[in-house]
Amino acid sequence: MKIEVKDLNGKVVGEETLESPSSEVNPHLLYLVDKYQKSVVRQGTASSKTRAEVSGGGAKPYRQKGTGNARRGSNRTPLRRGGGVSFGPKPRDFSIKINNVSIKLALLTSLNDKLTADRDNIFIFQNDNRDYKTKDFSKLTGSNKTTFVVSSTEESLIKGVRNIKNVSIFPFEYIPIDKIRTERVIFSNEAFKNLKEKVFNNA
């Protein structure tokens, strides 16, 4: 598959090739990779206290009989204000396992599908390593939601893009599958080169 290379004004100045996947889009594989990518960034730190962990509640609040109230052995029961939480969240690891071959295949098929269906909204930006300003990228990103894929060494490019509304920046090592399918995707030329060599092994 071929991806256009554009300059800062949106003019096509060349193209790059990437080996096309041998298989068609597998919706279930895309779902699994999307689930994997979202699960690994979840902190899983939500926590609530059970009735055993809430302080107090040691004494029986009132006698068993004769008050007209329901029987109560503790004022820290989940049924009372200030009590513990029934079946509340506890810290947990949400990550799931998936092999690298599946991730690469899902990424390749997503890129190929994007190029087939929406070629105008996926291209490579020719980064000439100068000091960029935010206003320089107004034509390039447009008003659409945009995913910019960069390398960590491209500090000037990152500074020029990061304050633009509706633009998300991701390293080439981590490209969300759902972003490729729903947003405009722009690779820097260095990020695309690293993607081919280090992720797809397709130099």
C-alpha cells in the first residue's frame, strides 16, 4: 500500500510504501487489539471499603428488642449511611495478553482499510526539523479530529502540535486502533520510518 507524503501546506511531495497485509480485515481481531490497548492504560486503582474495613461499628447500636427498629448489629452495615460498600471496586489489573503478531496484523489491516476507504485523511508529514509554531499546522490538521504519530525525538514538532484543539499525539510504538478508523491520521516521516523498521520489520 502507498501513503502520500505532504509538506506543511498540504502539498503532495512524494509517497511511501508499506507491505499490505495478506489477510482481510478481521473485526474480532480488531476488537481484541482495541480491548488490549485500552486495558493496559487503565490504572485499576478504584477502591472502596467493605464493612470490615470501615472504622467504628464495634458496638451494637441499640438493643435487640423493644425499640421498634429492625435488628441491627453494627452501624457500619452497607444498609446505613457511613457504612461499608457491598461489592464495591477493589484495585485490580485490567490488562489482557495478546501476541505481537496479532497487534501488527490488526494495525496493518486498519491502515490498509483506512487507505482504501478514506485516503485523504491518512498521510505522512515531511518534517524538516525546523522550529514549528502552532499556527503552522492549521492547514494540515484542519477541523477534523486528528491523530499525530511522532517519534520521541521530534520535540519541535510535538511542541507545535500539542496545543491544537482536537489533535492527539501518540508515539509510533503505540497507535490506537480506534483512532485510525475514526480520525485523520498523520505520521511524521521519522515516525513512519521507525514504524516500518522497528514495528513491522519492513525496511
